[in-house]
Amino acid sequence: MRIEQLTFTRFVAAVLIVFHHFGTGKMHFTNEYTRFLFKQANVGVSYFFILSGFVMIIAYHKKMHVNFMDYMRNRFARIYPVYLLALLSLLALFVISNQVSYVDFVLNLFMVQTWVPSKALVFNNAAWSLSVELFFYVLFPLLYNRFYTKINYKKLIVPIVLFWFISQILFHYLFFQESYPILFYSTEDLKYHPVFHLNEFLIGNLAGLYFINNSNKIKNYDIFIFSLVALVLLALKFPIGLNFHNGLLAVLFIPLIILISLNNGFITKLFNKKAFIFLGEISYGLYILQFVVWGYISDYRLNKYFGLDKAEDFLFCFFLRLAILVGISALSYLYIETPIRNKIKSYANRKKQHIN
């Protein structure tokens, strides 16, 4: 089961994250009207985690049991080929510039960097979220087989919401204790630690269970969706000292995801167009390859080969690199992600048939 209108929202989140990484601090994106959005656009990663939990339920809700090895193979086929492409591309770049750390490379290779103090953002800055996702992937078959298939989702509301609430309280308390290390982790490390993001995945799972049990309530929710987007913008504009990095905006993201999924209005008709779906499909590549593109198409190279000035031509350079990133992500999706995923699945199916 696929909910196509959600796909494009991934592209929107990924692009905003690119703006956050490479546009923040530049005058073109830090005027009084847009500063709040691009400065906090990294909440797009929180949206990814919540959406991931939601989509996992949608994808597996008809199964009575999730086989761990089959599930992990499918997840591996989905995320690792392009993840590895980004990693090897950056390795080559760092070797050329004599800035390579092979310890950091190995941590990223095995997707465990977020578990190691001060290493979450090494090598490929964007890859930290995939390290967190791997933690979710390992847990999901257990959660699904032991709880989601055996307990009515209404009985899961209190424990999951309570876990989310306690996670927010604990994170905010620890985050503002700037000089208080916990088991060798700094307060900055907690922003990226998998355990402190588990609440997002679980609340996404709960939203998925709710949707499955209320999927007959389809109608036009356009006005409510626009209202929720406005509330998200207001929350980012006036954070009142809150930190949204680790799932606090689930209070708005969850109803937004559910309403988009149940909607049959203009937004759904627009987002279901093939071009928008395709942009959503390439969003993973856009996210994981962003530092590769900005690394190879550096300010130095743009100036040396094209005479583009870092300050005067910033806006042109930014959108040039963004366009190249979109193009590379599209090629990656068509010629790396999809073919390799299909080959892995095909090989697994042949192996099963041979065994049977």
C-alpha cells in the first residue's frame, strides 16, 4: 500500500534541509522574513523519522509476521547503495585533499557514527540520520511482531505518547545542561543519538496504526492541511525557547501526515502528479548526496574555472549546485537505487524458490 501524495513532502523536507546546510548565514536566505525557516529547516529530519515510522506500518500492516532477515535485506537494498556511493565519493575527495580519517570512514561504513561521542557528523554530515534509521529498522520487526500485531492500537496510545512526552522533557532538560556530559556524550551528541529520536519513530508507528483503522475517512482536508502548515511556520517563527530537533513538532507533523494521507482535495491531486511523485522518489539521493555535490563543486573551483565569486554570485552558485544535485539524484534513482534494489530482491526471490 502506497500513499503517493506523501511522497512529494519528502522532497520539500529534503530541499529545506539543503537550504539549512548551505544557505543559512547568507544574506539571501537570512532576511527578516525567511531567517526563521531556513535556520530551523533541519526539523525536516524529524519529519523524515516520523514519516518513516508511519510508512513502515502502512507497508507491513497486512502481514501477520515480519521476517527479520527479509525485512533488513529490503531496507538494505533501499538505502545502502546510494549511501555507499556518497561515502566513497567523499572518501576520494578527502584522500585528494589529504584530509581523510579512516576511523570516521569505517564508522560511517557500518552506520554506527551516532553511537560514538563527537562522531555523529563526521565524514558525511547528512549520514547521521541513516545511522539513526538503522536503529529503527533493527527494532521494527520486534515491535511489529510482539506488539503491533497482538495489541489493539488504542491500548498503545498511552505508552507511546507517554514515551514521546518523557523523551521531550528529558531531552530539553539535558540539552540545556551545556556542561553536563552523560556517559561520555556531550549535550550536542544527544541531538543525534538514536535513543533520543526513537520517540519520533514510535509516534509515527502509532499514527500509521491510527490511519489503517480510519482509512475510510477520506475527504477534502485542504483547509486543515494549509492551517497545519501555517502552525508549523508559526512554531518555527516563535519557538519560545523550545528545541524542535528531536520530535517536539510531532504534535503538528502527525496530524499533517494523517490528513494528507486521507485527503482527496486539490493538494492530493497536485502531489499525485507524476512529476511530483518522481521528485519525492529522488529525495533520498538529494538528501544523502548534498555534501558530495557541495564538496566537489566548491567555491574555489567555481571561482577558478568559472570566475564566480563566493559572495557576489552566491545565489547563482547555490541554485546551480542545487540543480546539479537534483539531476544527480535523479540519475542515481534511475540507474543505481532502482536497478540494484530490484536485483537484490530478484536474487532473494530466486534463492527462496530454489530452497522450496
